[in-house]
Amino acid sequence: YTNTGSRDKNEDAVLVGKEVVSEGFREAVLDAPFITAVCDGVGSEKSGETASQFCLRLLGEAGCPAEADFGAVLTDIHVKIRKAASRSHSAENMQTALCALAVDEEGRGLCVNVGSSSLYRFVNGTITQISAERDTGKQTSAQGQEDAADDAGQVCLGVIGSDGDAPQIDLIPLENDFGAEPDDMVIITSDGISDYVSSSEFEVGLSMDLPISEKLAALAKLALLNGSTDNLSIIGIKPFIDFEELSALTRHDAVGETVNVIEMLEEQSASHAEEEKDELSDILTIDLGDIIGKSKPVPEPEQHHDIVSREDIELETHDLFMQAQASLSRLSSLIPPNKKKGD
């Protein structure tokens, strides 16, 4: 995937098989040996995009050379780009960074890096940068001062096509054969993405249950949301066992709402915070039952149940009857006697 991002034109390009792509998506099934790469062109006018596309075309024609031959192949491409720049005013100052993955017939992977682009390996939910961090020494040719905001008139030291400096080529073999690790995947990006997406954001984006193309698009969008001012290019390469797995990796029926990796990270952080809060609450909760249990036990008061006999009930009833009769007698004495009729 490659896109202009926040720039007016795209000076990036990607190599998929032998096809050079300067805009949009490409999906392909590649049989080893193969090479796939990102080029990040620098310069002014059309020279940056010309350099990146020219470099990838020459690399595609070279096929997948052995590790021992890569230095010579890239040096030859560097010389050809320098010659093309000297013959055309529109291609003046034509230079490009390059980052590639080469896989041979045995599945051995090789990271090839010239400049500021990056290659990562995503294994079992964890991302690791394979390419070496490098300061390309971007300088304006007139002032000799760093100016990362504008590539116009820049000289990037040690990249392909740089004037007076041989390219600084890093060849880094992958520790294990490509596809030997659980859920193995290689990611190549231009610095328009790698400089603006953190490792944790990469891991969240690549762990989503989406086709690879949707994951890459989400990460490119995230780079823009995080303030990227450059072109955006990213490649995802993943081995597959059979065509059923391939169908799951490239399915298009899963495309729905645009995925926002930032929101997913916030939800993940909130979930972790809630788990930590619950754990802290468990630690701080005082078990009163345990504390009480450690003190001297207090016996419960005994409950006495009096057994009442039938004779007691009859006696109590008789007493109540006598009390009631006495009360009636007292009430009768308070009523004056009736006078005889005629008195």
C-alpha cells in the first residue's frame, strides 16, 4: 500500500513481485525466491518519485540475488541512478532510500536496508524492528543544515543516488526461516509511517481480525492522525499454509467500518486500568472474618426454652377468670340500685 499522505505528490513506491506500484493497494501471491521493497524518494520536482520508481524497476529486473551479491547489485543500481540524474535536468539530485525483504528457495529471509525506511518482524503478537536505526543526515545543499520539513534541494547521505557518497547498505539475515515462527509476518514501511506509529500501536493494528490490506490501511491512517507530514507506504508479507488460510488473509467480506487504532488502544488501556483497579481493590480489602477469627471466640448466648405443663396453663386460666369476675363485681357496686315503681 502506498499513498501521497499529506504531500501533494507521492515520492514513495513499492515493489510487489516485479510490479512497481506508485499509488494504492496491491495483493499478490509470491513464490520463493522473491523480493519485495519500499523506496522513499527524496529531492525536488519529479526527481524523488523518479528515483524510487527507477530503483525498484532495476531491483525487480535483478530478481532475488544471493546475499553475497546484494551489495554489488545495489551499487550497480546506485551508479545507474547517478548517470540518469546527470543526463536530465528534471532528474537532478535524484536519490532514494530502500528497504526490502528477500526470501530464497529455502525460506531464509534477508533484510536489505539503505536509508531511513524500516523493516519489522511481527511474531506471536510482538513486533521487533530488524533494520538498524539510521540518521540519513538530511542536509540542504545550500546551507548544510538539517531541514526535515522540506525535502526540496536535500542531499541524503548514504542513500541510493546520493552525490559523492556510496550507499550505506545493511544486510541483516532473519534469525529464523521466514514462516518458521508462530503467526510470522514481516512489515516494511517508509518513515512517513514508522516515525509516527509506536510499537504498541503496530501490535494492536496487526492483531486485528481483518484482512492484511485493512490492517495496513488502518496503520497508514493512524500515522496521519498522529501528525505524519510525509508520504505513506507499507508492505505486509505473511506466509500461508494452504489456500483456505490465504482466503482468510485476503478476504474482502470483512471490510466494514474504518478501524481506528487509537480508539482500540484507548479501550485496551481502559481495560488494563480496570483490571489493575480490581486487583488493587482485592489487595486493599480487609477480610473482617479473618480478623475476627483470630480474636478469642465469643460464645453465643444460650437460649432457654421453658416447658409449660398443662396444670400450669389451667391454673393460670383460673386466676384470670377470678380476676375478671372480681372486676365485674367492682363495676356492679358502682351502679346505683333501681328505685321501686311508684316511689
